[in-house]
Amino acid sequence: MKNNFVDIYNWKKQDLEKIFEKTAELKQNPFQKHLKNKTMSMIFEKPSTRTRVSFETGMTQLGGHAQFLGPEHMQLGRGETIEDTAKVLSRYVDVIMARLFEHQEMLDLAKSAEIPVVNGLTDWLHPCQALTDLYTVKENKGLDVTLTYVGDGNNVCHSLMQICSKLNVPMKVGCPEDYEPDQEILDRVKTTEVMHSPEKAVKNADVVYTDVWTSMGKEKEARKRKKVFPPFQVNQSLLKHANNDAIVMHGLPAHRGLEITSEVMDGEQSVVFDQAENRMHCQKALLLELLS
């Protein structure tokens, strides 16, 4: 049976730890031709910088090839179903990475494909980001930590909650009322504490994480969100409530001056750009696991 990486909830702790071990190895020795003659199709319904470049470069470093398929390059926009696309690509390539708007489309893609499918982001989950995030936490502080996420209960937050639950990392979410994580995710993990005070949420935190206030697909809410979220900005004042040696994380792209200040993002506690680099290393390890 083929493996997919669509939802971290379906992965075991030991499998995630195995990927972390391989990530560390690949970071030290990035050019390994384990995927020689392998091809990955990358479907993008949404714009991307890190997801595209990290996957494409990573596949090249492993000796394989990645092909970019934007909306204008595919028949999806002209009425072909995601299921038919999955079946056709399964005859040509070895793995599919997709960045889609609707999570149900990702599930349909994975169900119909005969090869591994990697979720590069949907409106509900972002598992590749969360995988990278916890590897970066492990690399900097180990996993005996408390992680606080400050901001919108979005797809990044959902996947962080799930991987923290799998790896037994206590997590708190500080968000405005009516912007909490999805109830289904809360029911899955049960251990995440959600609160509406950012100061209480980051108290004694070892990791302070934030993300954009307005995710792709919710641009119509941007004006309203800019009025609601300012108390949840990660700035020096908020960081004073966390542990003195806390690290600061952001999945990028960042809107400096909104969810995070430049002072914090460029400060000594920030590991934001290490985190961005680790996307490539973690995803290479993931591809090796899926295609082994």
C-alpha cells in the first residue's frame, strides 16, 4: 500500500522521528543521488516561494527531477477532474506534491493516485510546514519544550497542533475570539490549550510561533482582521512574557509590522530563516521515506 503525507494525524511518532534523523543526515550531506531517475509532479493552485523552490531544489539534490504544473499548465482549469489528473500522473511520475485551495480536493487526489501524494498546503492543513517546524525546534532546543502559537487558528496552527500531540510537545494557542482552531482538530489532539490572552499564552513558552493574520483565500476578511489581531502581534513587549531564551518562529511569508515586528524577526531569538532552510532538508527526508 502506498504512503501519503496528507495529514500528520495519520503518521506515527516513530515515523516522524525517523524523518528527523534522516533530515539531520541530509543537512550535513545534501547531495545524495537516492532518487536518480525519479520524477515529481508539483501541482500549484496557489502561489508559492518556499514550497516550490524547496521541493524542486531538494529533488535535484537527490538526483531526481521536479516539474512545475501551475493552473495555466493543466487541464484542471478546463474541467478535467482531480481524480482523472491523479490517475494520469500516476502513469508518468513517481510522486505528486500538490498545493491546493480545498482540502477535500487533496483527499480526492490522494485516493485516486497510485503513487505517493504530498500535501504542500490546503485551506485546512500544512503538514510539511509543521514537520519542518518541529525539526527546527528539536535542532535548537530539543523537544522537552512548551510551544505557543499566537494568531489565527489556521492551517499552519492545525498541523502544528497535530504534530505537537504526536511528539508529546505541550502547545498553547493564543488567538482572538471567533478565530480559534477548527473544532475537529481540537477534538483530535485534546491536549492543546486555547486562550484569548496573548500574554497568558506565551507565559513560560520556550517557542513563540506566529503566522499571517489573513491566509490565502480569505483576502476579503483582511480589513476586519487588521482591526482584531493587533493585540496578538509578536513584538518585544509580548516576548517579555516568554522564557528569556525562547526562540521565535514564523512559517513565512511574513507581513512585517503586522503579525511580527522586524525587531523580533531579525533579532537574536529568531530562527525564522533557519526554519525556512529546513523546509528543503525535511522534505528531502520525507520524499526518501515515501519512495523507499
